[in-house]
Amino acid sequence: MSGSALTESHLRDRIISDPDVILEDRDLMRALIAADEKSLGNNIIDLRGIAMERLEARLERLEDTHRSVIAAAYENLAGTNQIHRAVLKLLDPADFENFLSDLDGELTDILRVDRLRLVLETARPGRDATLERFGDVLTVVEPGFIDGYLTMGRNTTPRNITLRQVQPTDDRVYGQAAGWIRSEALIRLDLGEGRLPGLLAMGAEDPHQFSPSQGTDLLGFFGGVFERAMRRWLS
């Protein structure tokens, strides 16, 4: 027997012993179907081939959806773990000064943001030793500033969580970093009855890190914990 005949015989035996080799090879099955359609001629419609093409297209869509669901699940799990770590870090400090220090340190790294700032409204602006010491992370503004910043001056009700692309024109929120912040996550803080609101601002240089289409559940949970921590220190 020639070498070609031996190869064909070996291939035939392999297919007979393990037909799944062909059935699981999409390109090979497509080539076989195309050869079968060609042998039928132009005047015959192969309904089986059409059905298989549709099934194959549906399978590809299902596989794409499956991959998207898995990717979203992993992303959500990673985000949940990230927020859990941030919450535990909020509970660590034994005093307010260490609480503020963490905002400009490890907490910024855990949340993977470039800038983290706490904005507090006060009706009595003036020099304050704490403010001067923590000016990189804490700033005070006049009453009404926070809602105006959240709504960008529009006559609308401010949301508790705001995600958006931005080019800050007011450096009171991010300080010197305002020139390169391109997206932000803003958490409006209810600091308790009789107190003016606060704002936790997370700024990122990446314009796509925060956008209105993203979910806000995890940030809402983090904001609720942060509010309670702030009320404890303020009391």
C-alpha cells in the first residue's frame, strides 16, 4: 500500500474509533456540510443544512451570553470584596484624626481611585486646626454647595449616588487634582438631624472609570456605612 493509502486507512480507523473528534470540531463539520451541499447541486435546497446554520448561530449567541454572564459575575464578586475591605477599614480607626488619615491613604488604594475627598458644609466658615492638618482630604464649603455641585446648578433633586464624567471647574472638591480628574463617584451623606449634608467624592483620572450606566448598589452600601461612621465621630 502507498503512503497515501496508509494515511487514509489510519484516518478512517481513527474516525470510526472516536467519531467525537469530528463532531466536536466546528470547522471540520462546517467543511463536511459545505461539501455535502455542493454535491446536491444548485437546484436542491438542503433544509437540514439551513437548520444547522441557524442552530450554530444560536449556539454562538448563547456562548457569547454565557461568557458575558460569567464575566459580570466575576466583576460583581470582585466589587463586593473591594467594598467589604473598604468597610472594614472604615471601622478600624479609634479616633477621628486616624479616620481622616485613612481617607488619603489605604482607603484610596482599596477603592482604586486617584482622589478621595470629604466635603462638609458649615454655616460658620473660618480657620480650623483640623481642616488645615487634613486639607488634602477634608474641605468645608458654604451651605448649599453640595447640592449645587451634584446637580451642576440645575433645578433638580440631587441623587444620593452620582456617577459621571467630569472636568471640574471648582477646585474646592478635589483641590489641586481638579485639573486632571475626568470621572467621579459622588456619595451624598446624611449626617443626622440638624446637621448640614456632607459629600464623599471619589475622583479618577480615567474618564471611563465612573459612568451613569454603572450600578450603584455597592456604593450605596458603602455610603450608608460611611454616614454612620461620620455620625459617630460628630456626636
